[in-house]
Amino acid sequence: MTPRVRFAPSPTGSLHVGGARTALFNWLFARHTGGTLVLRIEDTDRERSTDAHTQVILDGLGWLGIDWDEGPVFQGAHGERHRADAERLLAEGKAYRDYLTGEELAAARATVEAAGGTFRYDRHRLALPEEEVARREAAGAPYAVRFAVPDEEIAWEDAVHGRISWQGRDLDDFIILRSDGSAIYNMAVVSDDAAMQITHVIRGDDHISNTPKQVALYRALGYPVPVFAHVPMILGSDGKKLSKRHGATAVGDYQDAGILPAAMRNFLALLGWSPGQDDEILPEDELIRRFTLEGIQKKSAVFDTTKLEWMNGQYLSALPAEELLAPVARELARRDLDVGAADLAPIIDRVKARARTITMVAEAVAIRLPGAEVVRDAKGVALAEKLGDRFAANLRVAREALESLPSEVWVAAELEVTLKAMAEARGMKLGDLMQPIRVAVTGGTVSEPVHELLEVVGREEALRRLEAAA
């Protein structure tokens, strides 16, 4: 049948980059194959699941440009079906009631561990006498339902890792229904995936330990076993699992930091998947065209923030300034900057090639707006100290030359000619004229060409800053 995949986040926190990458792989596979992507919110953790977290996840997916064909479906709404599947296993003798209390299990565990052993649930050793079971049943004692794991090989052909095999005897008889009648994760997932006719389960390889339990449940219930594709984990620069100690991990943090959704999507796609060629800047349609499960790599991927910012810079450079107006304006508004009637597009066009994030674009735009406070960075301070008295003298030379240009010819080409002529006439190195101008106008030593910088800042503002710096 046409592939059906699902992304199934738990609404217990933000959408993190690992979850976003899993969502993206499912989305790319569905779009590549003409299949269906179902969004399922696994909200069975009632204490930690919140509507606010659900909205954060939806917003994160929307920002990334990941849409879905069905859903969102909420797992908590299907508890009756989960219970019905578990009770069918109970009726068919493939599961059994466990009347042991938590205290009794804890005592059994303590006994084994005190003797130096590793505790495993053993239905034969821990079984209560029949009369005790009958007594507790008659008294209406609470019980959990455990799946009787068959003593056989449980194997599947993983689309990423190849054949993976477990032995049933190595698994505990795991609980599928709690004493309150609610389904445990593995039971709910199998019931949902079967009901939704999911054909491929693409998820992180931290779920591999759950898969033999789920395969056993599929078989016991007579449901088709989907194709499993367990994708590699994302690591930090130190080779350990990505976490908050490595910096930002939530998708929203990167949105706030000025990463473009297209760049984030491109970057995440290459974490653990190879497009088959060396090119790295891949637009959405190209990602969809090339994506296959065979391209997913077995080894873990490293989240390289420097590479993400480089890639984001490539996208920034390629975008027309008009498409950056809205995000840059939002960032300026966050800084309480009123741009008024300022025409931001020409300024953005000049600065975007040297920026790596929307935040950096906004910072560069802000310093070019009328009335901005110019604060010298370390390199700006160093240059002024290196030139000494020549710093102010050179600025006055520049101002004298530029002041002769009226507003109607204050354009990059005329500014360039004027400054070069002044430097030549004074026998000055061009850099000794241009660099002080940069520092005076922006506070730093790096910018677009000086004649372009002066044009976007404007005549009156540029002359004011040169005078102030001198």
C-alpha cells in the first residue's frame, strides 16, 4: 500500500532538534513516495502533557515548513481501543493478570540484588499460588496485565541497521495495562500504529530496545508489522548525546537566534542522511527528490553550530532583501527600535552577505539607522590606538572630501571616486582612509565596501558620525 508514516511527539516539553529531525525524515519520506504523514500527539503522560507544549510543537513544525496530511490525533482519546487490544490478548491467553503489589515486587528485587544478581521478572518464580490469586480476585484487588513474551526469536529487518534479532527469553513479561486500566507506551503505540495503518516507523535509534516488544505485540495481535527505520542519534561536539549542556537544543531557540527555516531544514536533513553527492545546499524540492531510507547512515551525527550558521549565511546571501524585511523588522522590534519610515531593503541588501543569522542582519541594520549609538568593538579600539593622532586627522580629511558632495549625488559610485581621489591627492594609503571611516560609522573594522556603507547611512548621518569620531 502507499506508505503511511507518523510523527508522534509527547507534549511534555519543547520541540527539540532530535524530534524535529525525526519529523523531517518522516515528512521527506512521505513527500518522496507520495505517501501520508500522520501527526499523533502522544499525550498519555497526563501529569506532564500540556496544551501549551502541544502548541509549541505545532508552532515549531509550522516554522520548519513541515505539514501533515492527517491529525493532529491525540493518543489519549483512544484509551478504549488500547484496552480492548490488551484484553483480547488476555482472553486469548497471550497475557495474564499480575496481582503482585509494588511492595512485593520491590522485595523480590531486593532479595535478588542483595545476592549479587540482576533482577528480571520471572512469571514462574514470582507467580502467586492459585488460591491466593483467587482470593485477591474475589476481593477485587487491583492488577496489572502483563504480556507473556513467547520464548522465540524476535527479529526484524531494520531499514537502517539491517537485521536485528532478540530472544524472547531475554525480555521480561512487560506490563501492557496498568492497574488503573490505562495502556503502557508499547501497547498504546502498537494499537495506534495498527489502527492508523502505519507502514513505516521512522524514529530515533534510542527506541530500538522497544522494538522487540512491539514486534511481539504485532504478531500476537495478528497485525502487520511495519518497516522500522531507526535513525542515528544526534551528538554534541564532545561526542555525547546532544543536550542543554551543548547550548540551544529547542527549535524555537534557533528561530529566536535568527536561523532561517529553510536553512534549518537543510541542516537537519544532513544530520545522519547522505544525499549521495557532495553538495550541501539543497532546496526543499531537491531534498524531497533525493530522500530515501537507504541514504540514512548508521553512525551518529554531530550537531555543528558553526556549520549551521555557515549554511544559514548561504541562504541569507541568496534571498532577496524584500523576503528578509519581515523577520528583520521583527528582530528590530524586539530591540525596541522604531524604524519609522526607514527604507530597510537597501540596507539589508548591503549587509546580508556578511551575516550568518537574521540577528546579525538586524544588528548591522540597526547601526546604520539614523541616530544609532556607535560603540567601538575591540578591533575598532585597536585601530584607533594604532593610528593615534592620524585616526582623527584622517577622519577630518574624509569629512572634508565628502562634505563637498550634495545629497543628490550621495551614491556609492560618486563616493568611491571622491574618496580614492582624496587619498591619492594626499599620498595616503587607501586603507588608512577607509578603515577609520568604518570604525567611525559602525564601530567595527568589517563592513560592506565603505562607499556602499556611506550611501546606506546617508549624507547627514555619515558626516555627523565622522565629526563625532574625530
